[in-house]
Amino acid sequence: MNTIKQIEKTAKELMPLYTAGDADLPDRPLWEHPELDQVIEALRLLFDVLFPGRHIPEPADFKTFFINQLENAAETLQQEIEKALPFRWMGAADLHEKRPEIDNLYLVSTEIVNRFLDALPAIRTLLIEDVKAAYNGDPAALSYAEVKLAYPGLVAITSHRIAHELYKLEVPLIPRIMSEYTHSLTGIDIHPGATIGEGFFIDHGTGVVIGETCHIGNHVKLYQGVTLGAKSFPLDEHGRPIKHIQRHPTVEDDVIVYANSTILGGDTVIGHGTVVAGNVFLMQSTPAGSLVTRIDGGVTIKTRETPICGAGI
């Protein structure tokens, strides 16, 4: 068989494997969806607003720079959010809830963008505290500029704070596209649904996983390889995971979790000021001020008598 005939045969066999229509089905082609490149471009534009100078030289006029960047970001975001919004109700059957269709996608997407833009000063305020946390939390950091230019944890939390705001505004698809793009860059996987307080620092970062329903307090520090994940989750009568329930841990203020530790479960609360040593597997809550260690294959939780600094556990 020559190549032309093989192509015709393959095309004929492929055709029945794609379903047309508006339903969000496993075999539906991805004709109508946000453009990946445009979502990433919007993320880049927003990075330049939040950390001016990372990608472009100093402008002659700061206000004009902000206006131009925000206009470009807003236009790009609005177009992609408009494409994403129908997925609110297209997936509703799987979520067991009926979401009303939107009559005017342009107006709703524009309102979402305006609300998102209104949140940017608060995001910037949080990121300043994240920069401080990285500088103060790592003796290898010799300047704030080094943190802003070279630390993957800061890239990850910046992307997350952008994606999380869009997630709160119930924008489908786009927050997850942003987070997975950043995951590919940094090796840090933060679901956009996770709630993270101020002064957050991920040291080194590679292999960190933070699940959708995590609640992380202020001034929390994680090292590489940490997983804040779910236990086995309940299924509905169709055998599908039940959505929108607390599946991931709560980590209170001033907690340190060292490298390659795994903390699982929506009912697991890591108390204020707890230190979790490296290579710990934990599925239970800890009192405030605990020290959690792994000894002889088991986990020991005891009250921490003195502060622990650095990575010396």
C-alpha cells in the first residue's frame, strides 16, 4: 500500500473517533477553546506588570508603561475568557449541577477582566511579601534582585496568585493552563484552587505538589519534593470522583515542611509553627508548635521546645 492510500485508510478510521456537538465529551475535538499561546502571553504581560524589568527595559514613563501593559493583558484575557466561559455549563452534567448559559459572553468576560484588574494591587502586595520571605528564608540569596530574577519558587507563586484570582472568578480552563505551563517551567505544581497566605516561600522547589483544596497560612516554607495531597476520595453513584469537597491539608501559619515529605487528607491540619522533618509521610493533624520526625519507619509528633532554623534536621 502506498502512502496516499494509507493516509486515506487512516483518515477513514479516525473519523468515527471524534464526536461533533456542544457537549464536553472525551471524544469531542478541541475546536473552540482558549488559545494556549494567548493565555501564556497574557501571563507574561502580567508578570511584567507585577515585576517590571524581567523581560523588557525600563520605560521612559512608568504610568504609560502600566497602562499599555494592562491594556494588552486585558484585551488578551478578555478574548480568551470569552472562549472559556461556555465550559462552565458544558461540563455541568459531570458536576451534577445545572449552570445557566450566558447570553452575552462579551459583557460577562469584560466584567471578569475588570474585577481581575481591580485585584492586581493586592496581588502585588502579596508578592512583595513573598520576595521578602525568599530572601529572609534562604542564606544563599544575596539580593532581592536575585530572588526576583532566578528563584523558581517566586515564578510559581506569582503565576499561582494570578491563576487563583481567575479561579475565584470562576473562569474555566485558563487558570489550569497557566498553572500547568508554570509547572513545566519550574517543576512546581500548584493547583489554582489552592489558597495561600502571605510570605510564602518554596526553597529549591522541584517536585512540590499543592492540591486544589489546600489552605496554606502566612509565612509557610516548603522545600523540594513536598506533596500536600489527597487521600483516596469518595465516588458518586457513577463511579466518578465527587467534586468541590475538602480533599487536601490545611497548613497553618509559620509551618516549615522539609524535603520529600508528604502530607495527605482534607481533615489533616498542620498546627501553627509546626516543623515537619524530611521524608515524613503524614496523614494526621498536629498540635501547634509540633516537631514531626520519621524514626524507624514510624512518625513521631512531639512538642518543639526550641526554634529550628535552616535545613539542619
